[in-house]
Amino acid sequence: MRKINYYQKKYDAMEIFYGWVDQGSEYDIAVEQSIYYNQGMEEIDEIILNITIATRFARCGKRISEQFKKHLESILPKAKMLNIKEYELTDDEIKVFNEELAEVEALMNW
């Protein structure tokens, strides 16, 4: 088992994403740059990065691009099959993770 801090991972994901926005990228481009330049992340990190960015879009009322939608379609099954207990998340972290997965699924159907 490997303990992670879910909220720190979410913060890191937002730092990656908004780093591109701060450099002048539009949101859709910042998404693609975040994904492209962070290929090879551990599976849990990749899942959290994508879910965090997608939930940010949902909460800002923005539509996601078709390209990001296709990418999320490959991430969601991984997230659902992930043995989240392997990362020793707290009950609260697991609850938030599951809520955010549901939020991303709703965004995909928007």
C-alpha cells in the first residue's frame, strides 16, 4: 500500500493546469498541454489530474472539448476499476473522489 494525500494531488493538478493558463493559454489549450506534458504519470496521478481539471470545467460552467471528452472516456473506466484503498485514502477523500467521478460523468453527458 502507498499512502497519498488526495487533496495535495488535486492541488498539484490545479497548479499544473493553471500554470498553463497563467502563461496565456486558453482553457482548452491548457487542458491539452497539461495532459501532454504530464504523460507517464502514475495511474492515480493521471486520474486525479484529469478528474480535477474536468470538475473545474463543470464548476465554471464550461463545456469540455471533444478531444478532452475522448480522453476522459479512457480515464473514467480506469478510475472506476482503481483499487482506491491501495492508496490509504481517508473516508472523506474516498467520498470526494467518488463524488468527483460522478460529476465528471454528468459533465460528459452535458
